[in-house]
Amino acid sequence: MEKNEILVVYGVHPAEMAGKIAEEARLAELIGDKKKRIGLKPNLVVARPAEEGATTHPEIAAGLIDYLQKNGFTNIVILEGSWVGDNTQDAFRNCGYAELARQKKVELIDTQLDKAKPYDCKGMKIEICDSARAVEFMINLPVMKGHCQTLLTCALKNNKGIIPDREKRRFHSLGLHKPIAHLNTAVRNDFILVDGICGDLDFEEGGNPVPAGRIFAARDPVLCDAWAAEQMGYAVSEIPYIGLAEKLGLGVGDPKKAAVRELNQPGGAAKVGKAAQPGGKVRELAQYVEEAEACSACYAALIFALSRMDRNELARLKGKIAIGQGFRGKKGVLGVGRCTQGFTASCPGCPPSGAEVLGFLREQMN
């Protein structure tokens, strides 16, 4: 897998999807030495199951561990620290990681209980947990979801879980964006596998999952987050830590420079384990949509775009927006996705990004 690539796989079975991406990325070759200590860093910010949109599906970690063990890697740890005020041990249990570690015989490390030392992160001193510094190949497993302060949380921000709670508090006092960027100058992002199955619409604690039925891999954490921002309908400039990280030399911040490689085509609505149940905000936005057999990734792009529009903009929409395979070969006024290409106005893409849908809808209103 090249540094500028983003590999995308769609589906409803996260373990199989993770294994497929690992094979295609030739992850074993990227790691190299079989004796390396490999860390898996999920997002377990709270003790809530993944279908609520806040935490990484344990099946993704399971698929990766199966791949790694099959390829002769045995020195594997899962490490994470929940946000201040929540208990990582509860998250390990409630999110399925305690059982996963038992079954796969891998070590679980609670970074809330770990020692830490300060490091020079390109001009900013930041404490980092010893367990994270001991890892020789880090696999970052963030959730692509919204955040109440930074708008987006994905690869770069996920590394807040490997600093002590006192540093997490300090990050908030500093405004999050600058310390997030500087932190990533001293931590590893060797391989990133993003859980885009049903990340939350706009809140890191979950409650409004948007089923999208995909995961994607990257090696450049800045490019990863820039591309994720676009999928959620944001301009990169709206997420300051992405630009700051690029200036610090951590990667490329222009999503147009990503070489996106889809390993399969989007399918029907994603139902993973206990199917994600959209919260009130997502249901409210759905009133503007006429859906017929829509693929999850395409539908998610439309929901993300609608969430970026204010009430005045939403009120100006004339009629419902058609989306889904049920509109193939049919005529209509306003549609999203390749399946509505026969409509008077249709946003192309299979699937389009949230940013593309947002731009299209605003263009139609004007």
C-alpha cells in the first residue's frame, strides 16, 4: 500500500472487511519483523457499544488480529484510555474488548493506569504513556464521527487515548487543535484502519449513528482525516488540526491528492450485529429524503450534507431528495447518487462524498 492511497471496503461483516483490507494493503510486509510489538489503538472514549456510533467495532480488531496471527505475529497488544470521567475497564467489558482479548490471547492495556513521560513534540511538551512508546508498529483504529468541539474525530485525534488524563484536561484548556497536531509528531501512525460503519453524526459520545457500511485504510494520518472530513461534508479548513498537522510535516492535507481504491462496490443497507438505530437528529433529517433501496454509504453522505445545512436552507428545499437503487431508469426532479442520473438535477457519484452532496444541494438552491 502506497503512502497516498486510501483503501475502501463496503460491507456488513467488519471482521471480514478488516481482513480483506489487511491483505490488500500487504500489512504483513509493512510490519516486517515478526518479533515487533504491535499495538492496536481503538476508540473506546466511553463504555457504549459500537452500534451507538461512538466506539470502534471489536470485530474490526478481531479481523486484524486473525490476519496478524495467521502471518506469524504474536506480540500484539490493545491499548486505550477512555475520556476523563469514564472508566476504560468498563469500556473494555461493555464494548467487547475484554472478551476479544481473552479469545485471541492478546494483552489489554488501560492507559489511564499507565505511567507517562514528557516528550518534545516539535516545540510543545506533551506527556505520552509508556505503553504507547513501547509499541514498534501502531495500528490506529479510529471511528469516523462528529465531535462537539473539533467537528471531526478520526485518526489524529484518536491518539488522545494514549496520553494521561491530566494531559487530556490540558489539551482542552489549550483548545484541542494545536496540541492534537503536535502530539502526532511523537506518536506512531504506522497503519490506520478507520471504522466508518456507523459513526455518530456530530457527537463523540454517540447516540446518533449514521450507518455507512464501510471501513477504510490509510498510511498518512493527515490525508486520512482530510478525506474523512470531506466524506462528512466538511471543508478541510473547518478542521484546524488537519492544516496544523500538515504544516508540521505529518502528511498531506488535500483530499484531492488521495489515490482512493475501492476494493468492492457499495451494497445494500448495512446491518452489523445489533443494527445501528439512528437517533432523533438523523430521523429529523430523514424527512427531507425519499429513499428506495439506497446503499448505506450514499445515504450517509446525504445525511451528513443535510446536517451541515441550517434551517433556512432546509426550508428552501423543494420537495424530497430521491436516493437509492429504486430510482434507476426513472425520472424526477432532485436526486443524489448515480442511480438518479435520469433526474433533472442529480449529484453524481457512487457514492458521492458529503461535501459533494452539500455543494450540489446549495447549487440547486441558488
